[in-house]
Amino acid sequence: MRKLINLIALLIMASSVTWAQDKKSFTLEDLMPGGNNYYNLLPQNLYGLQWWGDVCINADIEEVKTIQPANGKENVLITLQEVNELLANKELGKINHFRNASFPYAEKMMLVNTTSNKVLIDLTKKEIIWSQPLSPKAANQDWNKESRSLAYTLDNNLFVTTADGKTQQVTDEPKGIVCGQSVHRQEFGISKGTFWSPKGNLLAFYRMDESMVTDYPQVNTSTRIATLEPDKYPMAGMTSHKVTVGIYNPATQKTVYLKAGDPTDRYFTNISWSPDEKSVYAIELNRDQNHALLCCYDAETGEPLKSNPLYEEKHTKYVEPQHPIVFLPWDHTKFIYQSQRDGYNHLYLMDTKTSIYPESHGAAAGGSYRESYKTRQLTQGNWVVQNILGFNEKTKEVIIMSTEVSPLQSNAYAVNVKTGKRRLIGNKDGMHHVQLSGSGNYVIDNYTSFTIPRNIEIVPTSGKGKTISLLTATNPLEAYNMPEITVGTLKAADGKTDLYYRLIKPVNFDPNKKYPAVIYVYGGPHAQLIHNNRNYDARGWDIYMAQLGYVMLTVDNRGSDNRGLEFENCTFRQLGTEEMKDQVKGVDFLKSLGYVDNNRIGVHGWSFGGFMTTNLMLTYPELFKVGVAGGPVIDWAYYEVMYGERYMDTPQTNPEGYKNANLKLRAGNLKGRLEVIIGANDPTCVPQHSISFLRACIDAGTQPDFFMYPGDGHNMFGRDRVHLYERITRYFEDHLK
């Protein structure tokens, strides 16, 4: 009997090996963006889904369909051929697909862009009812559906084209002053530079004077004689730009500027409007970024409200507002403010009818706050509100995305504004990307998880009614020999904090073998590498390396995103220190597994991860044999003002912190093989970082390797991306395998 059992076991093992051998192997062309088979291996998606009031729209390549949220019934509204015939009849150009079509109104109309016009089409009558000329060079376009006015920029100036097609030049500034574009290097949640009032009668915009900012000498080597194409780059501790906020009235063609005082060393963030268009709100910060003020201004005169600031927040480390205030659509006397003052980003309801004498209060997360209105906390817990999707006026609920289920997830919730009670919307599992319908009664829920390649559903926000399935994608990697991917937790260097890790075992794993291991690291603020997503967010390269026989580990150390303020700000004034200690705990974990060769551990990361990679190679040379650092920060004194000073203060006020994080000073510690890779025109981690590190290594007698992508910026795209990871792979194969 025992012989029979052994024979059966051997047959099962043999069949398993044969089954695995029948599966396909990956190439980098399959797994890297820019690879010729990359998009074929992504789960199926429906890219044109959006809302038309409370009707779901699928705007695809060849046709636009409606989908009824109650029963899933589909109906073709219009085809690409029909639209292009309408456009041709009026000589308005053509479109190649519907992916850029939008449905700004609750009924009838579709907005499309040709190369030369914005066009509104009545889908009931199938006729063009309005068009607006569009400059082919128009950038930063911002269209208001109520006034049908378009704001846009040409070079450094701002223009408005009104509904009648007439264009007004809003600003006429010389080079060095930029209008209508994002400012403060897109920190503080800033992604644009124009802000229409609710009815489109007024336009708030940023004016940024950067004439006093140092020019960083980027060089274009594609010309026969290389040419200078400088970037404005304010380095930490140096002179920064000055920003003011203008209010333009297209009816009078006049501009007033907010009378906010001297803009020197101040940040103006999170611009928003009152529903009646009479007031503009901004959250203002000092350069130290430890003092935030919510201020209100008269939109007609630019004068500040006498009761300013309406809200004030201080912290001994930093305050980082990233969300504008949002008024309740059913009660314009109340608005929602977002703050981390209790340690996690949450919603606070402020009532403008109940002014109080401002009093300072200690905040649970340290620091203090002061309120001018009665305020009630709407959400609370050891989790993060990520953003507000909108409202359901009928049920008096605000619809949010949060990490309440898990720090590895993003889920939609309905929050009752009166009681604070929350209700999960849709499937509990996975990472959800959600669009809210016009009334707030439904969401389009596009989600993935480790076990779900992609599901797309229409879900009623009430928690009642039928969920309509629009797509259940199959796993396009099913035919491939995939490695085992697991997620777990380990203790941080502080001995108490749980850190999430992702572990990938080699394909055809044998526990009796000893494998080389590579840690893929980022580790910086506003980034999280592990989610309950497809493959737990493992990158294609991680999977490829597992196929080549590597153990791959990623740890989201303290300092990374979505774990609360204390988890993030423990790195203040000492970037790299606590983060590296946590990554070393990851090394300890690898060594405990029994199948990792302790003498063959490598590390790779990009940007902040490049800083971490270089730092780990220099600080723990006995642990890491090989590293590849991409686009690294080498000296934080070379990094830009807003991000750098938030986490490190200035070189003048924190010399010890900057010294400890200056990797040039430890160039002589390099023992293993380190390759530094950069884009020659990197505008983020400027080439001076890596070039100065090479000089320091030469002076110290150490031998890093170096590769540069001419003409590329902070990242490589297209075929350059494939080439990059061919090179990185070869480096580990040559020196770690």
C-alpha cells in the first residue's frame, strides 16, 4: 500500500511539472509598458464609461451606447460615422473615436473635440447645436458647461474664448511670469491653474512670477551644436517663485487680484468658490509649511473677509492641505474641510451661520487648530479619507473613497452628513475606481483584486436594488507560468508598527535551493507599492525576475502613504534614516526564510527609491551586493523647495539632517556593484545629483557604473522603457546571479 501511495504521489508531481512546463514564459515585451505585447496582457476594460445624468454611457471607438442602471438595458445613441458626417457638413473637422467625448449635461447633449473646435451635438435630433473655435496650440484647457466659456493657455499667458466664439486675452505677461498653469510644482494637490465659478461668470487663476528663480541649465543634445533649454528650478533654501490669484470677469474683461498681502515665501493652494460666486476660498501656507490658513476673499474686489482666517492649523512638523473645501449642495451655509489633525485625513463639517470666537485647541496628532465656525467631525477612525466623489442630495449623504476596509484597499462609502453613519458601496474586496452619477444614486464601480482581474458594475449607492454587471474580465495571464505572490506583515524597526510586504517566489520554486533576492523599493511620501490589486501591484519586471530565479521583496516602510500622519512624518528632517531601518527588517525577513542566499541580496528603486537604493548600498554595504538606482536624489540641497523643505526644512535650519542624507559624503563606503541610471534632461531629480555623486566616487576611489538616456526626463517611456529594464535585468544577471 505504501508503495502504491508513493507511486501516486510521484505521478501527481510529474503531472504538475508537465502542466507548469506547458505554460508560457514571459518576455519583457509582455510585461513592460512600451513592449509589443504589453497591452494584450492587461485585463479587459471599458474605457469609455461615464455618466449622462443618471444614465450610464459607454463611449467606445465606433459607437455611443446608453446603459440603464436599473436593468442594464443597452441602446445605441449614435455612431462614429454619423458624428463625422455631421462634422463634415459644417466643416468642423472629424474625430477618430469617442474616447474623448463627454456628457456634461443631464440630457440630450454630447461634447466632442476636433483639432479645431469644441462641438455640442443634440443626440435626440442628431444635429450640431453649437460649436466653438479652438486654437490647435491651446494648452491647459478648462471648459465651463454653464457659460460654455473655455479658458486655456498659449505659452505663458491666459486666454478665454466665450460661448459666442470670441477670444479674450486675459494676461499679457513677459517671459518669466506664467498665468493659468499649475504652481508650486504641483504640490498640495494642485493639478491646474484655472478655476471657473459655478455658473462660469468668473475665472480664478494663478499668476506665478518665477523671474527671480534660478535657471537650471538643461541641455538639448539633439541639435548639431547642443542648445541650452533651462528650467526654472528653486532648490531647497533658495529663492522661490511668487504666486498671486487673479479673478477675471469675461463680461467686463477686467481682472482683480486677491489682496492677500506679500506673496513672498507663501503658498496659495486649494482654490474654491462659494455657490453664489461672491467669494473665493484658498488655503494658504507659510514657507515652513507648518501653518495653514483657510481664507475667504470678495470675488468682486479681492478684499479679504474681516473674519479671516476661517480656520487655522499648525503642526511642529508640517501641515499638508490637499483638498479644497466643498459646500453641501442642499445647504450653502455649510462646507466640508479635510484635515489630518486627529492623525488621519478626515472630513469636518463647518457651519458658516454659527460664528464663534476663535479659540486654539490642541490637536490629537500634535500641533493645534483654531476655528471661527462651529465644526463637527463627520468621519473618524484609524483610516484615511482619500477623496470626495460627490453627494446624494436626496439622502443627504457625501460619497467618499477611503481605506477603512484595509490600508491595502480603496472603497466607496456613503456617509450620512447628519449622523456620520457610513455604508459600504459595492464589493468589499479590492481596489475600486468609482464614478458617481449625477444624482448620487448610482456608481460605476471598476475594481480589481488579487483574485479578480477586473469587474465593472453599476451599483446603487442606497445598498438596495440590483447590481448590474458590465464586465467580468478573464485573467490574461492564465496561460503563463506565474510565480507565487503573497502579502503579509512584519514589524518595523520601532518594534511596534506593522509593515506590509509583498513576496514573490521564483517560478518552479524549490524550497531546498538557495536563491538570490532583490528588494524593489520606493519608500517615500505619497506612494504605496502594495495594494489588494492585480498581483498585489507587483510590477511586470518583478514577475520577470521571479521567472529568472529571483526572490522579489517589497516593503512599504514608515514614511509611505495611507497609514496616517505619524506613520508618514516620523521621517521629518531625516529622510532615509527610519526608512532604511525598516528596509533592513525586510532583509532580516528574507534571511529567515531559509531559501534565500544571504550573500546575494540586491536592491533597486527609482526617484526616492533611487535615493533609498544608493543609501542602502552605502549604509549597509555588508547586506547588499548589487544595486540599481534610477533617477536618484543624492543631495537634498539639490532638490526643489516645496517637497524638499516640507520633509527636511532648509539646509540653513537643518544642516545636520542634510549632511546625514548627503550621499556624496559616503561615496567611499561603496563596496558592492552599483549602477546609477538617469534621464539626461531630468527636470525632477536634476542630473547634478548623479553627476556630483560620480565626482565624489572618483575622489573616494570607488567604482559605480553609470548609464544615461539622452533626451529623457525623470522616467523612460515607450521603447526606452523596455531598453531600461533589459539593462537593469542584465546588471543583476551579471553581478548577482
